[in-house]
Amino acid sequence: MNPIQFPAFLKPGDRVGVLAPASIVKYDDVVPGIRLFTEQWGLEVVEGETLKTSFNQFSASDDDRLADVQQMLDDPSIKAIIAARGGYGCSRIVDRLNFDKFLQHPKWIVGFSDLTAFLARTFQLGYASIHAPMVKTITCAGAEIAAESLRQMLFGEMPFYDVPVHALNRTGEAEAQVVGGNLCLLAHMIGSETETNTDEKILFIEDINEYLYNLDRMMIQMKRSGKLDKLAGLVVGQFTDMKDNNSPTFGKNSYEIISEHIAEYDYPVCFDFPVGHVGDNRAMGVGMEAVLNVSEHGAQLRFLSHSAAV
């Protein structure tokens, strides 16, 4: 097990940074989320320069996005960095980030999708982070439960999730650290500085807008690199807006593809978990200990309490 530490849990009045470390975002799209943090959660928001800039498809050039993230990592008064959106761009800058001051004053890193690269780096450094809704989506329709799960986790209240039974589930129980995120990023990071060690971990995966044959290829890459054979458990989230060839079709849906590639293993598996590019995108503590229980009645995931850093 990788030893893990928690940044200090938030309290009303704390300062949190909001920025766009990857794709361009419309500032008007993040205003409702910022208001949620300030008016309902009682936080002070520090806005990054990248919320109001653009550079082709990115929120800013690599250097400017790097500088925006670095400034917030280095600022000891900022207790959490919450991404405005993902898209593409985090892996272009993650290896250039300096975490020396972060290690002196650790803070929560929050996001999902492309932010998987940052969450993986934080985990390597021995700190928990949170895979959760970002500022652009946290106030969207259907996101109320997910938003509350993020608030709970940031403020030190560990959530419990109860998921309906799914025909492809595999029963069993596991207690282990949770790792994972966007499947495309997890496969993309294999062999890099931010490769995720999945041995004896509860892995969760999700993705969006991929061709089914490419999902198959990513699962093969995860399997060939040993990322699937020593898991403590697997949580399969939402695979939304997936695409198929017109003719001939791939012949399997997303969950059938995943189920095929894990058939030889015996660890518990939960399908159709509420995590991913959907409104109900529950907060998942990367690096946190959790208990996964999958039975014929459904599945439960319970994050365990932990004392945060002072």
C-alpha cells in the first residue's frame, strides 16, 4: 500500500483556487459554481487568469497554464485547487509542475476527466486528491447529489454510496486504496512519470465519446501492462456517448467489452457506478481507503475516515 496523507479538510472562510488548466472555458459557465462555493459553502474563491483567456483550443498557452497552476500550488493560503473544466491539456504540463511548496503546504486537487493526470501525480507524492465534478458542471441539472458528495469529502465527511445491482457485477468484498479516473488518461500515462500503480487497489474507470474498438484497445493495453490482474476490486463508471462503426459494428457494448477483459480474474466488480461524464458524478477520493462490497443485492462503496494534516 502506498502511504497516503490528507491535506487539511476545508472549513468556512478557507480560500480555494479555481482555474482552467486544460481546455478553454467560458467564464459565464463557471459563475454559478463559484457562487455555490462562496454563497452556500462559505468559501473564498481565488480566480485564476485562465478563466478568462484562450489560446486555440486551450485556456491559455502551455506556459501560461503552467504558471497559473504553479502559482496556486505555491500559495500556502489556498487550501484547494478546483478545476473549472477538463478537456485536453493537463498531460502537456504535468511533468513541468514543481510540487516542492505543495509538499510544505498540501492542498486538495479536485477535478476529473483530463485532470486524471494531476490526480495521479498527487497520488505519487503520497497525498489524497478528489475525482469529482468541476466548476462548470457542478451546478448542472442532476448534479445535486454529486455536488454534495464533493462538499462532504472536502469538509471531512466521508460519503457512502449504494448502487443498484447490475447483471455483469461480480460479487465479493475488498478494502483498499482507491485509484483511477478517465480510462483514456490511465492508458495514456502507462510508461510515463504519472503511471498509476493499481496493484491491490480498488480501480475505478470512466470515459466519454470513444469508439468501441478504441475502448477495447485501451482495455487490452491496461491488461497487457498488468494494470488489471492484481486489483483488489474494480468500479466501472459511466461510458457516455460511445461510438460504433457503421458497418460492420464492433458487436459489443461498453460494459460487455470491459467484462470480457476481466473475466479471468476473481476480484469484485461493480458496473454502472455513478462516476464519469454525467450529472451524478460522485466524488471519489484518489488514494483514500474504502470498502467495496458487491452482492446479489447491489454494491456499496464506503470511504473510511482519516485524520487530515494540520
